[in-house]
Amino acid sequence: MEPFLSTKNKKEISIVFILLAILSLLGGILFGSISALQFIIPGFLNNLPFFKCRPLHVGLVVAWIFLSSIGGIYYYLPKYCNLPLFSNRLPKIHFWIFLCTGVVILSCYVVGKFGGREYWEFPPILAIPIVISWILFGINYFKTVFKKVGQWPVYLWMWGTGIFFFLFTFSESYLWLFPYFSDNIARDITIQWKAYGALVGSWNMLVYGTAIFVMERINDDAKIAKSKLAFLMYFLGFTNLLFGWAHHIYIVPSALWIRYFAYAISMTELLILAKLIWNWKASVSEAKKHFHLLSYKFIAASDFWIFINLILALAISIPAINIFSHGTHITVAHAMGSTIGINTMILLASCFFLICDVTKCTFNKIQTKLIVTGFWLMNIFLLIFFSSLLFAGAEKGRLIIEDKLSFQEIMQNISPYLTVFTIAGIIISIGLLLITIPLLKVIVKYLKN
Ligand code: HEM
């Protein structure tokens, strides 16, 4: 076996990012399942209560999104964009910083050492290595892509924008450390949610860029990534990144037009991505569909989830509904519906493409059957998972506003929905295991040889 992360093999680093990404996803769904069980079995795993399990779950699934996007970018630039990386050492340093900081963050959650805020609940000092790793990633990315002459495909713009704005908004999300911001509640909340909204916008840039890249590769046609529609989507996504946060601050007295503007943009962005995938599906030949069966399936599924999430986003943008839904499980449905249905589907498509390309693996009949079963389990039960969260949220909203029940009474009333949610979530996790175990086996075999 070659030394871990040897310098001889440039490809290896991206696959090690993907390995860590898949392990994070599996850890994430384990803690997600434990958190869900804690909703319905009070006292379940008392040593690891909900307030610790939730950040462990969210932290790990967010790590999955970043690691799989980053691993893809490090591989696709030299291999498919004809752009050798400016440095092959920096990705290795990036990887180790990510891994070590990640382990410290997870340990902090396990021992109950917090100090941060939503999404980044770890002690703020740990933001420093994260910023350093993104600076290294940014230097490597921009020094690499600036060598590209001629028209850039849209995904190069998207990845660059995602990297720059992640760094910017991540830093912004720590402004509360300064009394000027934390001393004024309206200023504090506005900045906080502006930063978080834009953060999601910046990771969407990385993921949607990856979707367009994978579509281009499956079809072996560079037109899609240079099309007007793709660039329109990029500009809308960019505007969304700058202004799309406004719907997060319903409780702050801001001008109404800002919220509607933000909603309209975020929805047109998704509509155009759906349209791009729709057009692409029609243009992929049967032979190519068959050859890239697994990647194709996951991208096609994300199209369905874009529409489902669009409908929900439209509904919760109506102020009368928003009053009910705000802070209930409907918000969780919105967050998980898009991170599982859209982001995870796209990133799994990229993982299949990348892993098969690097290792030249093919899956035998049984493995393919298992993966396809996992795919259907994941999609069917995601629909049930998502719907049960919507029902639980709607009921909770009604009970809070109309019946003014206590938290305990509300949880009792919505427990049938939460039971369905938990069972569906556990089946989604089984589906994800069926999908990812064959991938893990291939990676381990590749790294051993
Ligand atoms: C790819 C898989 C998954 C992703 C990307 C994901 C993502 C997320 C995100 C972003 C949140 C935060 C929501 C918010 O702040 O409103 C969340 C919360 C949560 N997730 Fe997941 N999730 C995944 C799978 C699962 C599974 C399989 C389960 C359970 C069986 C689960 C259970 C939970 C629970 C219980 C919460 C906390 C909800 C609350 O605070 O009320 N997740 N997840």
C-alpha cells in the first residue's frame, strides 16, 4: 500500500476527501437517527442527549456536503478542465486541517463544550483553522483557474464564487463576537441571519456547479455549461447569495419588498436548475444513460426534489402560513428536504462519477441491485419523512397559536407524526448504507493497491 496521501498519485487526495465525506455522512445519519429516536423515546441514550446529538448530526452532514464538493473540485480541475493544480501539497494540508479540526469539534460536542451559534456551535476559537483551510483552498483554486484562457464553463464561476463567499460569510457569522454587533439585538439578528442565508447560498454554488459539471461529463457535451440558461442560473444564484437571506428574518422589522424580492430570486434559481436538468435528461442518449446509470439516476432524482422543495418554499413564503410554520418542524423539512433531496442526490451522483473514474471500477449485478434498492428506499422514504415533518410542524403551529398548549403537551400531540418521521429516517439511513458501502469498499481496495 502506498503511504496515505502519497505525492506520487495526484488523484489520491480527492478520493481521500470523498472517503472522509462518506464516513461523515454515515456518522451524520447515525446521530440523526439517535436524535429522532429521542423525540419518541424520552431518555433514549441519556449519556448523549438531544442537545449534543443534534449538532453532531448537523456538523457531520454539513461536513459531508463540503468534503464531497471539495474532493470533486480537486479532481475535476486537473482531470477534466485541463488545469493542473497550482499546488498538489495544499490539498493535503487542507485535508489534515479539516480532519483534525473536525475531530476536535466533534469531541467538544460529545463533552458538551459549546460557545458558538447555530450550525457552528463549537467554541469560536475553532473557526480559525477553518478560515485558514479555506484561504489555502481559495489560493489554490484561483491560482489554478486564472490560467484558463477563453470562455469559462459556468461551474468554474460557481465554484470560485462559492469559495470566496463561504470565506466572507463565515467570517461575517462571527461578528457577534464584537460588542458593537452583539449589544444591539436587531443588528445582531439581522447580521447573523444574513450571514447564514448567504452561507447556504455559497455552499449551493459549490453543489450546483458540481451538478452542471457531472451533467456535462455524462453527456460529454460542453454546451450545457456554457449555455445562456446556465449563466442565467449563476447570476440568479449569485443575487440569491447576496439578498436571499431576507426571508430568514421575518421576525425583524425589515421592509416587505426585501423579503418578496429574496423569495422570488431563490425560487427562480431553483426553477432554472430544474429546467437545466429537465433539458439535459431529454438530451442524454439511452447508451449514455446506461453507461452512467448510477450518476444519472441521482441527478434525475434531484430534479424531482427541486420541485417538491419549490412548492414548500412557495407555501412558507406566504406570511399567513409563515406565522404558523416559523420555528416548527416545517422549517426542518425545508432544511432537510433540500440538503438531502437536492444537495445529497447531486453529491452522490458526483461521488459515483468520480470514484468510478479514479478506480476504473464497475459494480457487479448484485452490487448494482443493492445500490438501486438503496436509491429507491431513500427516495420513497424521504417523501414520507418530509411529509411527516410537515404534518408535525403544521400541528405544532396550530397548537401553539390556537390552543396555547405547553411544550410537553404539544410534543405528546405530535408524537404519531414524529414516530413516522423516525421510522422513515431510519429506512433512509439503511438506503444510504446500501448506496455507500459498495463505494467505501471500492475506495478502500483502491487505496490498498
Ligand atoms: C443526508 C442526510 C441528512 C442531511 C443532509 C440532514 C440535514 C439536516 C439539517 C441541515 C438539519 C438542521 C435543520 C434545521 O436547522 O432546521 C437537520 C436536523 C435534524 N435531522 Fe437531519 N439530515 C439528514 C438525515 C437525517 C436522518 C436520516 C435523520 C433521522 C432519522 C435525521 C434527523 C434529524 C433530526 C432529528 C434533526 C433535528 C430536528 C430538530 O431540531 O427539530 N436527519 N438535518
